[in-house]
Amino acid sequence: MKILVVDDEADVRTLFEQRFRREIRSGLFSFSFAYSGEEALDYLHAHASEVVLILSDINMPGMSGLELLRQIKQEYAAPPPPPSPQVMMITAYGDAESREQALQLGAFDFLTKPVDFAALKDKLLTLASHEN
Amino acid sequence: MKLNADVLLSVLIALFIVRGLRKFLDLPTRLPHLNRLLGWLWIPGLLLFIGSRAIGWESDQLDEVYMLFVLVVLALPLFLLRDYRPARTLLIGLVPYVLFSAVELLLADTQLVQDYDEAFDTSKGFSFIWMFTSLFIARSQKRHLEKERLEREEEEKARQLMATQKAELERLVAERTAILTQQAEELREALTELKTTQTQLIQAEKMASLGELTAGIAHEIQNPLNFVTNFSDVSAELITELEEEQRNPNRDPELEAELLGDLKQNLLKINHHGQRAASIVRGMLEHSRASTGERQSTNLNTLADEYLRLAYHGLRAKDKTFNATLTTHFDPNLGSIEVVSQDVGRVLLNLFTNAFYAVQKRKELGQPGYVPTVTVTTKPLPDGDVEVRVRDNGTGIPRAVVDKIFQPFFTTKPTGEGTGLGLSLSYDIITKGHGGTLLVETQEGQGTEFIITLPA
């Protein structure tokens, strides 16, 4: 399952690679990283239909996570394929307003920082099993 | 009989002269005793007349004797008043006539008089004229003196008037001085009060900008803490994995090395993010504390980056719809310079906050294709100075107010949103505090650029 992680913090890459080292090694998950919303869109355009899940920070300079979500939902709105990747939002602001807005825009899930990786892993595994 | 009666006429003449003299010399005031005595001058004349009648002595010189007596007596007050010029003139006029009359009286009926009758008559005439001339001179002298006296009196009066006026003026001056002193005192008090208020305002402005920062700070601390937690968690996992590997009979040294390498890297990252959080807390404390004014070696790239993030996240926390592209051109060759980093940080924060405000305002206009962008550029100048440019593509500053933006309490923000002290304080910090310059270039509707130059 290919997952695109969007965050302006570079160390997120190291963190994810270590947290999911077993899953990566076993080939269950494969991660790609983008450091801004713009970069994420570019990546999606270049790797259409590969990415199944997007984990995006909300609060980033330039295009925000919510804006990214809106654009993805717009681009992949009309079925048939390519199917829309699921977008999961991760933010330091766990306020109801952001959550509501994200879900309204079609976010698959909404997580707050600090990220509970155990819970995240469970969710991803569930998702992966559905995928299969 | 007829001859002796002449003396009575002389008495009248004498009284007339006394009266004139009294008035002329003001004898009642000057010589009151003598004046009273002169009142009795008729008595010798009357006695002479009665006496001569009684003894039957007849002489045509009786009146002359009496007149001589009168003149000699009258010479006395003149002599006593010789310091008074008209009196002296009268005396000088009188003396020759008296002497001549005396001589004539003594030499009467002698051959000499008869021989030189004509000469005597002429001489007497001259001395008489002399006397009268003196009288006229004395009169004019008296008039002159009187005039002088009047003038003196006028002067005295004027002098007194002036003295009164002077006293009045001095009283007024004293009064005014007292009022002015009081006013000066009041002004001094007001100034002290103003200075206190100013200090309080500066502190209030500081706290206000800190308030703007709070959310940004929370976010900025949250991120490094997130990493600290996760990297330590994952490190624990790595150690477990490493232990498992060590227990494994078929140990994979390559995997072990990789795990150890990751562990080391994680510890460095934990340290790095811990430092990051500490630096933010330190910055916040420094920002709220009163400035020590102490200069320390500061890297403006680090300082600008830190405050840019704080300002950005602060605004983001308040307005979730806000977003802007942050572009930084930090020249890596920028060395550290000695500044009061807390103060310069406040300036940068203020400029960033303003820039974000401006791009947000322009975004609200809904222009298609508008990308709010704030750019920070640092550059070492050839002469060793350091330049920091904060540029935004926001609403720009109208020409009409661009000259006022550094004035205290000037703000274009709605009431309650800005203190109007931010740029004014920033200007003071850069120019007065550091001897640098703070310039602004702006184009309405296009954007604004603030240029800080700090001497090395």
C-alpha cells in the first residue's frame, strides 16, 4: 500500500521510516514524502493512481493541508477511475472547527499531534487489509 | 511839624516793604522768630515821631534815620538767608544804598555835602537804581528757582509714580513667577507621569505582541515535542528489536549496525528538537521581559527564521483560513553581529506580523491567482553591515500615510487591533538602539518592503 506523507517538517520522514520499519521491510507499506501541499500535488500527478492513502499535516506554509484536501477531492471527484486516494489529516490544532472542516471536505480521518503511532498503525493495517 | 510827620509815611512804607519781603522770602516759614519781630517795626517809627514831638525836636532827616534803621534791620534776615540766592542778591543790592544813606546822614549839613551835592545826588541815584535792579534780578532768580523747584517736584512726583509702578510691577512679576513655577512643577509632574505611561505602553505593546505569539508558540513547541516523544518511543522499539536480534542464534551484524546507527541518529534528533523547544520558550521569556539592553552575538538568520515561524503560526492559530507562502533567502555567509537580540527580535516579529496582515487583507479582496507571499532576505553588505529585507505582496501603504507609519500611535488597523506603537518602537530600536536604519518601500496594491540595516 503506497502512502504519501505531507508535512513541512523534514524529520517526519525519519520518524515514519523507523516507526514502520517492519512493515516497510515486509513490503506491506511503502512511503513517499512531500514537504508542502504543492509538492504533494505534483507527486500525485506524476504517480497517478499509485497512492492509496495521503497523510497530511494541516498547518504548512503555502498551500495548507485543507487546501490540498480540497484540491484532491476536486480532481478525483468524478468516478470512474482514477479512484480518489484517502486523505487523513494530522494536525497540532485539535480543535473542533478544523476537524469539522476537514471531515466536511471529505477527509478520511483526523488525527492530532503528537501522533499515536500505535493507533495509526492499527488504522493503516485495517485499511491495508480492506485494500487486499 | 510837617517834617516830622514824614516819619509816619516812612512807617507805612516800611510796613509795605516788610510785607513785600515776607512774601518774597517766605519769612514766616524760613525765619519765624525774626518774622514776628519784623511785625513790630512800626513801633520805633512811632516812638521816634512821639519822642521828637515830645522834646520838640524837628528835623527833616527823621524819616531818613528811620528808613536807615528799617533797611539795616531788613538786611538782617537777608544776611541770615544769604545762602538763598535771591536773598543774597537783595543784600548785595541793599548794602551800597544803606552805606550811602548812612554816610549821607553822618555828613549831612557838612561842607562836603554841600560842595559835592550834585555828586552825592547822582551817587545816591545810582545806588538806588542798583538796589532796584537787584530787586528785579532777585525776583527773576526767585522765579527761576521756583520753576526749578516745581520741576524738581514734578520729577519727584514722577519718580514716586515710577517707584509705585515699579513696586506694582515687581508684585505682578512675583505673582506671575509663582504661577509659572507652579505650572512648571505641574508640567514636570505630567512629564514624569507621561514617561511612566510610556514605559507601561511599551510593556503593553510587548505583551500584546506576545499575545499574538501565544498560539504560534504553542504550535512551535508542539512540533518539536512531537518529535521528542516519537523518536524516544521509536528508539525504545529499536532497542527491543536489537535485544531480540542479540538473542537470535543467527545474528545479523548488518541489521544490528543499522539499528545502532538509527538509535544514535534518533538521540541526536531528540536533542535537536529538545533544543528547539527550549529556544522557543527562551525566546518567549526574553520577549516578555523588560529589555536588558545587553548586546550579544546573534545570528540574524536564526533569529529571523525563529520569529518568522512564530509570527506565521500565531496568525494561523487565530485565523485558520489564513495561509501564505514563506520564502526565505538567508545568506549563509552572514556572520553573527552584536545586537540586543530580544529587541531586534521584536522588530522582526512586528514586521512579519504586519506583512502577514497586509497579505491577508489583499487576499480578502479575492483577486484571482493571488498567492500571498512573505519573503525574508538577509545579506551581508560590502562594508560589513547586515541587511534584512522583509517583503510582502500585500495591500501596500497608501502614499498619504507612508510618512506617518513610524509615528507613535499611528495605525491603520481598526480600533483595538493595533496599538500603533509597533513600527514606532521598531524604528527606535533600529535607529536609536543600534545605530542602524529602517526604510520602507511600498507600492499601493502591490506590496511593501521594509529594509533593516544594522552596523556590524
